[in-house]
Amino acid sequence: MYGSPHADFIVKGNIVSAADNKPIPDIIVEMRILWTIEGQQPATRLTATDFSHYNGDYRVTAGAEYNLNYQLKFTDTDGALYGQYETLDTTIVFQDPVFTNGDGHWYSGYAEKELNIKLKPKK
């Protein structure tokens, strides 16, 4: 039997303005796998992207071999169309994830986290 254990790690949520709590569409969301190896600089690899929808909702999924640490970056890319917002970087950790819909073999299923974001308007 060949393969390696793997799972999907899903982060979803809503992006709103910190000034007025209105949803912000067209924010690009980047999800990067974060590796830290003792004695070396941390490394990342882009694994998923999405744009927030008209209601501010987003969803990114990383298929990984049990990496539990991810960097998320939220960037306003539409200019002044929906207002201008500061970029936000954050890290999310899937501590003791609970998996759903595994196949009983190599695929453990998926684990989800909800992360709602408030972006600050640019000054």
C-alpha cells in the first residue's frame, strides 16, 4: 500500500471594516504553510488563495501532510472601489484538530477553523 497520511485544513470566515462592520468584498486571502526547523529561518509555501465575496465571506483550504501551522494574509487589491484597507498578517494553528469524513486509510478528512477579520481603513 502506497501513500502518505494527509488531511485538509480549512479556514473560513468573514471580513468586515473595523470602522463600521460592513462586509468587504474583493480582499485577497492567501494561506501559506509555515515550517519551522530548529536552527533555521521559518519557511512558507503558498497553498491556497481566495477573494472575499460580496458579503465578506472567504474560505481557503490547504491539503497537507499534517502541517498544523499556517500564515494568512489579507490584502486589499481593488484600490478605492470598496474603500482602502491595511494589510493584515496572522498565524493560525490547528491544535489537536478534529477531522471529519476521513476514508479510514491515508486521508484523515478535514479540520475547520473559523477566523473572522476586521480590517482597519488606511489613513
